[in-house]
Amino acid sequence: MKLPYLALLALPLAAALAAQPAPPVPAAAAPPAEGLTGSVSDETPWQDLGIAIPTFPTDRDVPTEASAGSTAALGRAVAGVITADLRNNGLFKPTGPDSLPQPGFGQVMAPDFGVWSGRGAEMLVHGYVRGNADGTLTVGCYLYDVQLRQQLVKGGWQVGPGEWRRAAHKCADLVYSRLSGESPFFDSKIAYIAETGPKDHRMKRLAIMDSDGANHRYITTGQAIALTPRYAPDYKSILYLSYFNGFPRIYVYDLATNKQRLITQSRNPTFAPRWSPDGKWILYSMAQGGNTDIYRISSAGGGTPQRLTNTPGINIGGSFSPDGSRIVFESDRSGAQQVYVMNADGSDQKRISFFGGRAATPEWSPRGDQIAFTHIAGNFRIAVMSPTGGNMRSLTDSWQDEAPTWSPNGRIIQFFRTEKGSGRTGIWQVDLTGRNERKLPTPVDASDPAWGPVQQ
């Protein structure tokens, strides 16, 4: 998707602050490679973390075309999004702008460390919002260590007024990465299936939203059922399965042109299309002659599909390893759904799940270190295991949780949960500790989430 206004500013942002006098700031020390000891923990209380995120001030309050209003209003909204990002991932417990004093514009590069130290803050996220003559916005972001009185990292982005939330997510990513030592993930998007209507006549539309549930957008009209979407590695398109008049088709939807192209179609039941990491191949499953097997086809469309599995039973749900060398999938060739791995060409197929119950919908972590899947043993639970099948752990324990999808940094898993009794579905997420669950806001019932990579 084209985002023409989002750009990292290489300058130190001093020009944006030149209109206001500011006392000199000590040079920032080089950050330690291992991150800040004691700054992050999934068990540490807020008093120990002490991350303060006050309103981002502006040099002058001017109207904007942004949904949040003027630059002053945007400053509070941006700080609120950053606070929510850092809180909702389960690792931090920040204090946001509503309960903090508002700093002046000149304090962005020269914080009053005494004020923040007196409030128990160990870390301070400062920033600003500035309106530009061409209608764009500049958002600056600084992370300070209050105890050391040092700047740890800074960044700045020029964005169109409709992209101000992306700047907030970029700032949250900057803070998250510096404090945790992990790769970022907030500036990413989620594709999913929006569901409405009665159970016997369900409308299923392709939809997308930001990683926090904002900026919701329907992609398809609902005239044809849409299923199992996946973002392309370059974010330019979405792969999905569509059933029209009962016949399955695999499409790639171009987000810039709002046009779609057909990859393959069949009169046979077809399931779960998936991209290869380089975007050159598409995996899918198709039932034929009493068996369901996994096939590979060029993402350019056309050509003859290559069958990768050829065993009695159902083989479905392939997911590539991050390096593209292997595929994890589910198969009932042993008599019940279990997880298998094979090489990308279909060779060396072997079962890896041997822990009781059934195992389905496997998805390889973008870090390559774990596989998420649906563990069916009474209830449906989200679980993870190593690529060899060891170290299995359940992360959820609800009635019906299924179809896991990984955050870009491989530390959070989203899935959809069906409520017992009502049958309502919604998108939830859980971190790898299993202790931090959160439901994402969607305007209607939601299923089949697919988390895309971090946007560039």
C-alpha cells in the first residue's frame, strides 16, 4: 500500500524546535547493546517500570485534516496511542497523558528531569507534533532515562494527516525496541474475516485494520464468501480464498488499485492459501479423488500446480518457515489431526506432534523458533511448540480458540475465539507468557486473523 508521506527524518529534529528557546541538552550516551536492565518485565509492577508518556506539545496550534483535530489535539492523541501500544503488549505498564502534567514545547529536548523523577518515572517518552505548510505533519519522538538524565534514542517522521497513527506506532516501536531489545511490531496491519448475519446465511467479508484495531476497512462486498486472508510479504496485496456460486477461487487483491487477479480456481474444495516468505509461491490445499493434498503454485498465476503431499487422508494448512526451506502442515494420515513438517519441495515428511489430543492450523513463527497451533483436547486452545515438536505449552484455555497468527516479532499471537452458547466470534491476542490476553475491537464478529509484517 502506498504511503507517500511517511518517512524517517534523518536530522536530529533540532530545526523543528528552533522556534522555541531551550537549554542545552547533554550528549546522549551510547546505549548498551543488551537494553536497559530491569526496565521491562512481564511481572514487574508499574512503580518499578516508571514509563511516563505525557502529551506531545506543538510549537503552534494549527488546524489539520487529521481525524484527531488540531496539532494540539493530535499531541494528546499520539501520546495516547503510544501508551496503549506499550500497555497492551503485556510487557510494559506505562502512565499516559491523561494523568500527567503537560510539558512545554521547549522541554521536549530539555526535559525537567526533577519533575519526572519526583513522580517515580524511570523512563520518559517526550515528543512533539508540528504542522507543515504543505499540510503534512512532523512527529518527533524521544526516549530519556530520567535517572541518568540522558537521551537514549530519538526518531522523527513526516506523515500525511491521515497517517498520524502510523507515526505514533513508529514511536512506540522505537521505545519498545530500545527497552526490550526485541524487534518492533506496532506499525503493522491485520487482515481478517468480518462476519455478519444469521448462522445459516453468514456474510463473510475481507477486512483490514491496524494492529491495535483502528482504521478498520472492508475490502470485499460480501457477495462472495471470503476466507483465510494473508498479507503479501511486501504489504501490497492480500491473498484470500473466495467461494462464489459454490466454487472456490484463490485471489490476490491489490490494495493500491483495489483490483484482484485470479491465481487458480477449481470445482474441488480448496483451502488455506499461504504465501512463501519471498512472495514467489502460494501454498494451498485441494480435495480430489477422496484425498486432500497440499499444492504449490506460482504467485504470478498460471502454470501447473505442484502437488507436495500424496497420502490417504486430509493434508491441509501449510505454513513456510521464515527461510522458506520447510513447511509445517496438518494431516490426519495417522488417524487424527496432527502436525507434520516437510521440506519445501514436499520431501522428508514427518510428524512432530506426539502429546495427546489433536493438533491443527499450525503457523511458523517469523523468528523460526516456535510453531503455534490449535490444540484440541476437549476445548480448543492456542499452544506453541518447538519445530521438532518439543516444549509444548498451552497459552489459552477457553472453549474454542483457533487459527493462530504471529506478530511480526514472534512474541504475540492473535487468534479468533468463539463464545460458547452465542457463537459470537472475535479476535484476541495473547503473549508468550500466556498471562496477557486482550480482545481487539472490531465493528462486527471477526475470524481468521492474519498479522502482516512491520510496514516500511
